[in-house]
Amino acid sequence: MEGFIHLFIILPFVCFFASLLIPKKNEKALSVLAYTSVGLQFFSAMVFSIIWIINKMPVINLKEFSIYKTSNYDFFIDFYFDKITLVYLILGSMITFVITVYSRYYLHREDGYKRFFNTILFFYLGFNIIIFSGNVETLFIGWEILGLSSFLLIAFYRDRYLPVKNAVKVFSIYRIGDVGLILVMWLSHHLWHENISFFKLNNAELVHSHLMENSLVGLAISLMIFISAAAKSAQLPFSSWLPRAMEGPTPSSAIFYGSLSVHIGAFLMLRTFPFWEFQTGFRIFLGFAGFATAVVATFIGRVQSSIKSQIAYSSIAQIGLIFIEIAAGLQNVALVHIAGNAFLRTYQLLVSPSIVSYKIREQFYNFVPRVKTIEDSWPKRFEYALYILSLKEWNLDSMLYSYLWNPLKRIGTKWKVLNFKYIFVFAGSVVFIGLIMLNFSNNIPERYKSNLPVLFAIVGFLIVIKAFTERDSVRKSWTLIMLNHITIAVAISFNEQFDWMHHVWYLSGIVIAWFIGLLVLNNLRKQEWVSLDQFYGHSYEHPKIAILFLLCALGLSGFPITPSFVGEDLIFSHIHYNQIGLAFFTALSLIINGLATIRIYARVFLGPHIKTYHEVAKRSS
Amino acid sequence: MNTKETFHLAEVVHHLKHYLPAQAPLKDFIHHNTLHAFQGEKFHDALNEANKIFGYKTYLQIEEYRRLFNEGKINKEIIKRFIPTENQADWMDKLLNQKWDESIVPRCGLLRNQWKENFHIDLDSMTHPLLFRIVSSYLDQGISIWNFPVHHVGFLEAIRILESNGKVSFFKTKRAKALLENEETTIESLLSLLVGEEKWFEYYLFDQQFAHPGYSGIVAVLEDNPNLLIDNRSISLTEFMIFELLLEIDTLDNYFGEVWAPISVKMTKELAPLFSKVEVDELNEVRRIWQEAYEWTYYDEVINGILHKHQNVSTKTELQAVFCIDDRECSIRRHIEEELPGAKTYGTAGFFNVEFYFQPADSEFKTKVCPAPLTPKFLVKEIVKDKKQSTDFHFHKRAHGLIFGWLITHTIGFWSALKLVGSILRPIQNAAAVSSSRHMHPDSELTFENTNGEKTEDGLQIGFSVTEMADRLEGLLKSIGLITDFAPIIYIVGHGSSSSNNTHYAGYDCGACSGRPGSVNARVISKIGNHPKVRAILAERGIEIPSSTQFLPVLHDTSRDEFTFYDTEILSETNKIAHEINNAAFNRALNLNAMERSRRFILVDSHKNIKKVHNAVKLRSVSLFEPRPELNHSNNTLCIVGRRDITRNLFLDRRAFLNSFDYQVDPEGKYLLGILNAIAPVCGGINLEYYFSRVDNQKLGAGTKLPHNVMGLIGVANGIDGDLRTGLPSQMIEVHDPIRLLAIVEHFPEVVLKTLQINPATYEWFNNEWVRLVVIDPATKSPFLFKDGAFIAYQLVNNQLPEVDDLISVFKKEHENLPVYELQNH
């Protein structure tokens, strides 16, 4: 049976890489590759499920290999299979199969046919890694892939303003979820003193005994899990991203936001259920959170006048109910609900253009001038207030701006004391001083030394804020991001036990990605005007440079294509769990760091092309 | 217009509406000239202005013309006709080699852009999403479950009432809300707050409204035609603008506090008035030359084809079939004539000269089935015993409810899985699809004849009186030149189109029937034609239709290539037999037609057996995943008004609107006038909408339809925060060659000129060259071009007419446009 599990991971992997090699013009090869391999996966999943059921549904755990290992640290890849995996596997392979067949015709002649199939297959790979993951580390790899493929599909129409703007918006929310997971890994490490696998979580006694010792850490982990899950499944307060993600071709919206991607948060909750099963307080919280989402999303959904946002909010409301079911421990009910909701919303999205002819015909024959709704029977003032509130999506979209991004931006712009000319000198000296101090760290009195990590972390945070709010020079912003990583490394280094190898892991990928990125930017600057004050859309003329730079940006933000990905986790493992300040600023740095990187990519390469000799869409379209 | 110092609201609103997109809600989608506002000027001047003022791309890129030239699709000899005779080499170099900067910074937008430049605030991204959401919710025709709570008092008043709740507001700050509630607030007072100097008011409003032409356009259209909405709403462009201005003030207050300067105070550069004269530069000249040369390369081929093809061998008339003028009927007529040499086909506007409102059984609503500009005074009702509609719970609003949603996701949700797989693997007709045959029940009765005299319903007379019927039939027959030699069966073929998952379905049906299938009109005119009293009157007027002749209505589904016959039970015994023979030929012709169309569908393998090809074509109309059930009017380029003899056996590649007309029947041009009045706006409108959607699919077209999201059943937008998209989606125009319509009329130039001069609106179309006109003198067989108010002799460049004997093998090979051929096997 293990062979099957390997197949389920390897097949999407091979298929994705094979799809990269097929020439752009060869629509047929691209689509055939996609739907045959996904179809094969679906078929094998059906066969496997029969074998598995005959064998009395054993839970399978496969510890694959360690990527990095020391005496007390082991970053390993682990696969796992149980009922939850089975449901998601069949659901995922079936819907992806249907969507790939559908898109074969639907996307015919569309610019970016290849890009579309590449991204779908990339997404599918990430999806499979997540559902088969046996520990948080493995899951996190898939999680990152899912986030990136979402970004790429939302920004599929990269030459228009709104898709790019919304892609960045969704990415920023995903980033919060990502860091939630990093914190989960960090805290878990301290809780278990090892990188725990999901399989071990099934050992109720083990979990219980650890949680008894550290109930607060346990609660913190559960809350972080919830934040990650809520971000991915568009629960409160993150709900407003889901309708805004519907910018790509309809089938991609159907598979991502109608069905698979949006139910991954629920998967995370189901998967970690044994961990928080005995945290009654958390379960009650989860139930209420689900309930609040269900109610709010229902009202918002009721006033939507666009078909896709209506489907999105209905789906969010149902996922709210699913969260309640999970909190109540009704795993089977939740799984059925997930599958039903996924199928229903996928189909509704796919047929959404038909609503015009369908409803117009219906009205033509059975017109009822205005349907009275339950709200009409409420007091008028209340009705009107609730209507406005729902139409404004309960301010969910503006809330993230007013409470998170805008304050950060304000810090960045108000921090004008340091004129940009000197920022390099400043950041350079911080790093330099840090290194000197490190060298003599044994001579620094303990009472100062204990404050140094958080101090450097704050400086690092300010540096990345500056990178994030830079409106002019691309290269400066790009370099500041790299310096932020180094400052973090320095900050962590002041913790007593550090290992230079860890920094090599952490910084190797980042520095190389930074350097190549710089070369790419220099090359582009020779041909074009680039800046960060608006979208430039250079991918129109320089698609190859755009891809290369995207890879660099991924490297710089610690995406699992370089050792830095493991390094991030390593770095965190050095933060003591009483160093909340350090953890906070490091986590915040990582969020903004990722955002600043993707912002540079988006501003330089995406959006309406700055040159107007060809057709360019209106900004509002 | 120059910048005026004073602001007159009514004038400015009128001016704005003139330039905004005039596209009706989706259900009433009708083709029109996208740049209708510029029609008062010569084509090329207008295109230059639209480019410089609004930033529309109005021509292909120079590189594209050069590619066409290299492919041989632009003739060098013809280019030479359009460049100045002195320094020809110099001009050729400009056309072929010089590098041109084709980028554009349009005037419209420059003033309001200063918020960004001088105030560093992005007003659009802060106001648009909320503005769009509110207006779309207000206009929503049935998507939202809880619709706008106040809806009968006008847009602004409705918002005022909502705002009176005292708790939650659309506004973030106090001043804007107070201004909304203050009855003395006028658009002028808001403008002076925001803009400052009065002379910039109009410029500002243009900038503001053209930042989202989709919503402004639909508001303008609905203000003037509120009856386009089934669920009534009252809204005016002024109200809409006032609300947008308030949102802007709110945003600025929220950003700067209440103290900020109006935009004109900080103006750093003086702007040229929006509509001041636009210079014609060399680039524009180069574009004009390329475009003219591109067009005339094709026109010349067609004129040559018409003049040099062989005379037809006359055969006995076995059947007659009257089709719509539509370019999609061009090829089916050719195939029928090939299969049945005794078939005579005719073309005319597809409402068949019967203008009326149609009221389907069980419906309270009436739908107009004649060209949009006409206002009929007749009503035809459908009477039918039982009419069932299929339903689909996926569109049911309750699927979106919380509790019901919980139930169905657990149950019917899995039914979706089956439907999902089914719809992919084996597409079949379903409730979600649009079928042309659903327009009317095949066995229904139609109240075509007036029996209750003067009594009217909503001001409409039910059915036509006998004289009224006779007038219409006479008009139809005379205008197409069919007054003698009647065949035993005269088929009247209306057309419609079936498609699936298609928001623009109304644009697929018959344009002459206001975007509805032509089946009802075909039935009504056939019933009139078969009416003995009508025939008696016609006989008095000199048109003797033998009693053995019968009219038979047909619906041609243009996406499926199927014929549906109605009322076949009336056929006499002899005609029944004849009909069976004819029908077999029709079926062969339909197969061939599907085969011909399939050459453009890359995913249909044209090499298969012809029936399989036809089935593959049919499948497209019910497949959810098929964005191109048919290619509609793609490549429409010609409108030929004359006897079929001048085009029969000429292969025109489905590019021609064919209107039958016999100059001998109409020596004075009485019927010609009606034809010209119709083809200019209808065919010209279709052609220009395709032209502009093709050259600027982003600003004048709707972009790709794949990400479209339906807003309130009235329009489509990208995503949820986008502006409504007008024009045609890229899937409809991608294979279209942007060439203006060439009308070719067979008559004497002096008669045509006199006829043209009668209607100034029609004259303008031709004189300003939005539609080109060539007349072929029937006596001398020589062509004359209409230019600057006169006909001048046209010299052909081509003198060869290629012949082809096996079209099918050509269809299997070629995906692109084909040249004009003479069909040899005749």
C-alpha cells in the first residue's frame, strides 16, 4: 500500500515538471498530460480505497527522509494516510480531473494556456502534499505551494489592474496564515522537543501529558492553527478575500475558491483534531468562530448582486458550519459536508454564466415584481442598517487595511528620519555592528546580551518596513529585504547556542536569490524604466525575465525551492518560547518580507503595461 | 466644443450620454456602432479623435498591417492608390520600415489624474468598488436574495432613506452624509467643492464617468429606456454622478480631514479643452493608408468576382426559400442551391416585414420582434395548452441560504458531482442552456389575424387586418423582387442560435428581430401568405400567387445547423412529397454548412465523416465548456443588394449580408430606400461593433469572457470589483478581420444617389464612409464608388477570378479567410 502513497505524490510531481517542458503552442499535449495524469490519479485512488477498506482502513504513516538533522532537530518529510486523506484525495482528483477536461476546451486559444495548466498542476501537487503530509513541516511545503499557485491564478490576467491588486491582497492574507504555521512549528518544537508527526498526535495520552505541562503553549498552538485555517478557508475575519479571488478564468475559480483550496483550512482543523481534542475552551471558541462566520457570511451573501460573490459567501457560510461540526467532533458529518459543498459550488461556478438566460426566462414567465424577504418584516431602521453593513461586507475588507497594512505603511513612511541615501549605510552598519558584537559576544554582559536579539529583531523589522513602503528604487527595496534576513540571523545569533551551519542553511538561498535578482533587475533597467510607484507590467515584453525574477523573489522570501526554507524553521527553533518579543518581530518580519518581495514582482512585472502602443484595459475593468 | 466658462447641467449630461457606451442590459443586447458618437464626422477623422481624446485604439497596430502585407493580404498596387503621387518611395518606407510610436496619453482623464499627481491620492481605487456595488445592487434584476430594500423612489432618494437608519452609513465621514441629506445640495455645489473653477466642471465629469464607462453607460441607457428592465428601477445619470461626487468628497475628507483644496487650485499645467481640435499627424496618415489599402485589397477582389463570374444557367424553379440577410445564412443558401439546382434563395431583413410585439403563452411580458428602431403597434400572442419549463436547483436562491444550504450540500451536493461529470463527458440539452426553439412552442396558435377590430391591449392592436397583412406581404415580395414564377413551396427561414453558458446569448439571435429568434415572424408571414383573402388582394395589385403555392415557416439554428419546420400539416399532398425531397436536400446542405463552419473550429476534426463533423458542431451548442458555440458575424464585410444572379455560384466565405433586390421591379428606388435605411444601421452596426471590438478589445470590447462575472443580470464584469464590460468578448472577434462594410448595390447610380439623399441619417453613414458603397450599373456592368457625395467610376486592380471545383477539400485544409472563388461545377 505504501507504493500507492508514493505514486500519489510522485505522479503530480512528475506531471507538473513535464508540463513545464511542453511548448506553449502545443495545447493538446498540455491538456492531455494534465487530464490523463489526474485521471490516472483518480482511478488509482478508487482502486486504492477499495484495497484500503478491505484491509480494514489502517492508518498509514511513512517517515520518508530527513532534510536536515542534528542531535535535537530533525526536519523530515513524512506522509500519512487515513480516512480524511482518502476523502480529500478522491474529491481533489475528481474535481481536478473534471476541471482539466473542462479547461481543455474552455481555454482554447487563450493567451497563457500553458501558464494555466502549469499552475493548476502546481496547485494539484501542493494539494496532494498537504493531504498526504504526516507532519506540519511537510504540510507547510504544500501550504506554500498552494499560496503561490493561488497568487498566480488570481493574477492570471496579469495585464489588468484588479487581478493583480487582488492577487497581492489574497497573498497578504495567505502570508498571515503561513506565519501562523511557522509559529505552530516553533511552539510545537518547544512543546514536544522534536518535530512531531501527526501520527504521534493520535496517542491521546502523550498529547494529554504534554498539554498538562504547558497548557498555555498548547492553547497558543491551537490558536495559531486556527488562524492559518481561517485564513485559507476564508473564515472571519479574513472572509473578504474569497470573492476577490474570483479574477481568473471561471474553471480556476471553481477549483480553487469553490472547492479545493478553500476547504484546506477545514482539512488542517480535521488533521490537528487529536491535538486540541481535549482543549475544551478552544473547541468552544472554534464552534463560535464557525457560527459567527456562518451568520455574517450569510447576510453578506444575501445582498450580493454578482453571481460569483454570492456563491463565494454561501460557500464561506457552509464552511463556517463545517468548522462547527469539526469543533463538535463530528468528523464524518464534516467530511460529507465538505464533499457536498465542494461539488455543489464547483458546479454552480461553472454554470454561473447561464444564470442570465435562466433567470431572465424564469422572470419572463413567472415574474413576481419584488420578493419579500424576511428582513422586510423587521424594523426599518434595523433592516436598513443591516443592509448597508452587509453591502459593505461588514467592513471586513477595509478592516485589514485600517488595522494592519495602513499602520505598517505609516510606520514606514513616517520613518523619514533616515533619508534614503543613508539607509544603506544604516542597515549595513547594523549588520556590521551585529557581526562585530557577535564576535565578542562572550565579552558582552549578560544583562545587555539578553536584550540584543529583540533589539536587532526590531531593527530588522524597521528595515523590512522600509523595503515594503519604498515607492521608488526597486533595487534598494530588494536589497533591504535581504538585509532584513541578515539582521534576523544576527539577532538569533545572540541566543546562546547557535550554529553557523544553521545560518548557512538560512542565508544561502536568500543571498544567492538576492544576487541573481539584482542582476536580473540591472538587466531590465538597461532596457526599461522601473520603479515601485505603480504597476509597470513589464512581463508583456519580457516574460522570460519575469519568470526568472519570480524564482529569485521566491528564493528571497524563503519559498521551498532553496535551503532557506528549512533555515526559516531552524532559525525559529533557536527562539526560546519565552522570547515572545523576538518571535513576534521575527514573525512580523517574515510576513512583511514575503509581501515586500511579491510586491516588487507585481509592481515591476504585472499590471497594465506602462506602454500603450497595444490594447491596454481600463484600470477599472 | 470649447471649454465654456459656465456649466449647464442638462447640456453636459446630454453630451456625456452621447459619448458613453449605449449598450442595453444583456437580455436586449443589440449590435450597434461602438463609436456612434463620432458618426457625424468622416471615418478616419473620427478614429483619430477617438484615439486622442479617449485613448481608444482605433486601428490595427502598424506591425499587424505589415504582417498582413507580407502575407499578401494587402496589395502593393492598391497601397499606391492611397499614397501621394510625389515621393512615393518615401511613403512606402514610412509604411513598411519606419518605427512609429503608437502609444497614447488620452486627454480624457488628465484633469482628474491630478488627484494622484498633486495630492497623491488614488481616488478611483477608493471609491469605485463601493460605488459599483451599490449601483449594481440597486439595479439588480434577480441575483441577490435580499434585494435593495428601497426601490421605488429613485436612486438618490433610496440611498437617503437607507442612510436614515442612524447607525450604519455608506460614508466614512460626516460632511458627505450631511451633503446627501441637505436638499439644497446640487451637482454644481459639489463640483465647486471638488473642482473649484466652473470652467473645469465638464472636463471633470467626463474624466470621472469615463473612468468607468460601463456603469455610467448602463445608467444613461436605463435613464432613457427604463422599460428595458423587467423589475423597474428609476435612476438618472445626474443622480449617479452626484453620488459618486459625494463618495469622492467622503474619501478626501477621510484622508485629509475637511480641509483640502479643489483640484483646479493645484493645477500645474494648463490642459487643452477636451474636445478642442485634434491634429492629424503623420502616424494617422500612415494608419489611414494601411487601413484603406487593406480594405480595398479585399473589396477589389469581390467586385471583380461579381463582374467576371459566368452567367448562371437558368433552371426550372423547384422551390423558393427566403432567408434573413444575416451573413451566417450566406453559406447555407449556397449549399442548398448546390444540392438543388432548382432552388431559388432570397435574402431580406429577418423580421420578414412583419413588425409586432410577441407575447409568449403564460407570460405577462411582450417582446419586440422587429428591428430596434421600429415601434410596432401590433401584438401577436402565443396560445398553447401546456408549456413546461425545465428547472435547475443550482440556480435556486435557496441553495445560498444557510440552513437550506446545509441540507442540500449534504444531499443534492452529490447530485452536482454527477451533473459535473456528466456535463463534461456527455453534454446534453439542459435547463441552463439557451435553445432557439424555446422561443415559441411549435404547436402553438398565433393571434396573427385581427378579429376583435379596434379593441387594443396596452395600446396594441391584436393581429393584423387583412389589408395590413396584404401590405406587408406585398412589401416583402416586391422588395426582394419575387413577383412572378412562384414555386410550389416558399420556405420562410427565420434564424436563431442555441448556446450554453453564454451571457451574450441575445447577440446570437436575429438582429432584425431585436435579438430574438426569427421563428415567430416566419410563421406569421407564412400564415399571411397562405391567407386566401390576402392573396386575393395581392392579385388585384398584380401579384398572382397560384393556389398550389404554399408558404412554409422554418427556423434555422445557426449554431447547430438544424432546420425546424412549423405548420407542416397545412401542406397539400403534392407539396408534402415535394417537401420530403427538399428536406433531404436541406439536410445534406446543413451537413455541408456545418462542415464549412468547422474549418474555423480548430478542435473539430474536419477530416472525419461529414455526419460526425456535424454532430461535433452541434455538441458545441450544449457544452458548458464551449465559449464559441459559433463564430457569429466574424469576418462580416459585405452587404450585397441585388438579384441573386449576381452572386450565385460565387464563394463569399460567409462574409456577406445578402439582400435580394431587383432593380427592374423597383426602378424608382422606392423599396431600395427601405433596404438602405435598414442595412446601414443594422449591418453597419454589426460590422463596426466587430471592427472596434477587434482593434481594441480591452477598451471597446469586453475582453476575454472566461473570467466574466454576471452583475445583477444586466451586465458582465471581471471579478467582483470591476466595471461593466461593453462590446464583444474576445472569443467573438478573434478571427475577425477589421474591415468596414462594403455595400454593393445593383442599380443605376443616379437612382441610388437620389434614394440616398432622401434620408439624412442614412446618407451620413455612407457619406462619412462608416459604410462604403459601390454601385454596379446593371446596364453597363461597371462599378461606381460613392465618394464625397458623388459616384465615380472605379478601376479594378484584379482581373483574375480563381475557380474551385471541390470546396470540401478546401474546407479541410484552410482555417483562415479564403479568397473569392467561382464555383466551377455549374
